[in-house]
Amino acid sequence: MASLAWLFDLRGEVKGKSSYLLLGLGLGFLLFIWVILTMGAQPLVPSGILPQPVKVVNAFGDLWYDNDLLRNVTTSYALNLGGYVKALLWSIPLGFLIGLFPLFRGSFQHIVNALRYLPLTAVTSLFIVWFGIYTEMKMNFLAFGIFLYLLPTIIQRIDEVEDVYLTTVYTLGASKWQTFTSVYFPAVMSKLSDDIRVLTAISWTYIIVIENIGSEGGIGFLLHGPSARQGRVDKMFALLILIMLIGVAQDRVFKYLDRKLFPHKYQLKENAASKSQTVSLLSDTLGFIGNVVAYASLFIYMLLAINEVTGIFGHFRPLHYFFGDRLWVINLGFLLVAFVIVYRWIKNKIKA
């Protein structure tokens, strides 16, 4: 039992294979409880409240064949990314202006802090009046929701920049612009990437609310529309599980990009792991798989993008079919991935 004492250490760290084992135990425990509550002809919890796991699994097939699941997923995903892009374009410049210059901080910081208390669902009608009921409104509403949380976070991250770095560059005679580019911007952006990952959950909440308007499709539309009208609780649970899976996958993508763009954040842990020889084969394998998926996705996207313009694979345009007027977001996302890959390749060549 002494060897298991670390499981109850205060703020103890779960490492290596133990993390996957504990995750499996946690999922298995929840599934076991679910089965117990729903088994039998007269379950402890009625099927209208909590459906059986088997029915939820079967509901994925029904969603796929009856409700065009893949297209609705890509519609929601593109909306999510578009909201993020717009929110970043709004919040980063304004955040640095307010955080760095007393003129803007004194004029707007209190207003920014007050905006955080604005109930977003209450301004939905305003966005409908301003932008209509389709993609433009939904993307701007989502961007505004993320913006309200992201802007004060950027200001806070600027305040958290350590004085030792500023003192160093001032001692070296750096100008204001050099101080911004060499200290403030990289320090804030490296921390902001973690904040963006956290906001992923909030963005999906707003998507489910806003996709009930306009009937353009999406996971939110499926939840509020066909599944609710049919009383298919199993479909609702399947869609909720799907949202969680997409969120986890999106988090992994953000983490992959974060590791590539800001490797210094992980350097200490990687060095400690290499010294203690705790780097597992599974971690290396997952890293390799991540790289393969990134390159393969980029290659497939390039083929599909060429087909959108030339039609060399036929009249069917998969990208336009799945993403519609939100395709620009996907194009921008893959350009970012390509930029990261090229940037890392050039950096490695320079080091060599």
C-alpha cells in the first residue's frame, strides 16, 4: 500500500501510464453507474430521463443517417473557429492598447470590467436586428461572447509580466517598440494560449444557444430541433457526448499548436523527464501520431482546396458542402497550421 500513497498526495502529479490507467478507471466507474441506473424493465431512473448506454450508442447511427450528422458537426465547428478568429482580432489590439498605455487604461478599463457582467443571452435580439439571423449574426455573437472574457484577460496578462525582464531590456537600452516585441508580446501570447483553451468550453455553450435561430443546421439545431421534437433523449445524450469529444479534440489541437509555437513553456518538464528517464513510449507514440495527423490533414486539405477551384475530382465540392459560407475560417486555420510547420522547419534548419 505504501507504493500507492502518492495517489493521496496534496497536489500530487499524475505521470506517464498512471494517467491513462486512472482515466480508464474513472470512465469505467461512470459507465458502471450509468448501467446500474438504467438496467432492467423498471430501471431506477426512467428511460425518458436517462437512456441506456446502448441506446445512446445506437443514436449516433440514427443521427448519421437521418440528420446528416457530419455536416452539422462541421457547421458548428466552423462557427466556433470563426468566432475565435474574430474575437482574437478584436481583443488582442485593444487589450494591448488598454494594458500598456495609461491613456487607454484610464479611459476604458472600468468599462471593460463592467462588460463582463453583461448577460449575453439578453443581447441576442440586438444582434438579430444588427446582422440578421444567419451566419454573420451567429459568428459575431459568438465572437462578442469570447471577446468579453478575453479582453480583460489580456490586460491581466500584461500586468503579470515580470519586472525582471523589463529591467533587463531597459538596461540594454531597448526602445518601447523593442520592449513590446521582445517582452510584452511573447510573454502575453504564450500565456494567452492557455486562456484560449479554457474559453473553448464557454464558446460551445454560446453555440448551442445561438444555433437554435435561423435553422442553418449545426449541433445546437439538432439538439433543439429534431431531437427535442421527437422526444429522442438518447439522441440528445449522444449529441452532448459528441460536443464533449469535439471539445477534447479541439483542446488537443490547441495544445499541439501551443507546444509548437511556445516550446519554452514545456522545456523544463521535458528536460526533467529526460533526466529521470520517465518519457514513456506511449507519449512518444502520441506525439508522432499528432505530427502524422497534422501533415496528413494539411495534405488532404490542399487536395480539396485545389478541387474547390479546378474541380479536378468532379463537380462535388466537399469543402463548400460541409462548411458553406464559413469556409474562410477553415482556410485560415489550415494556413495557420502550415505557417507553424514551415516556421518550425526554418527554425530547426537555422539551429542546424
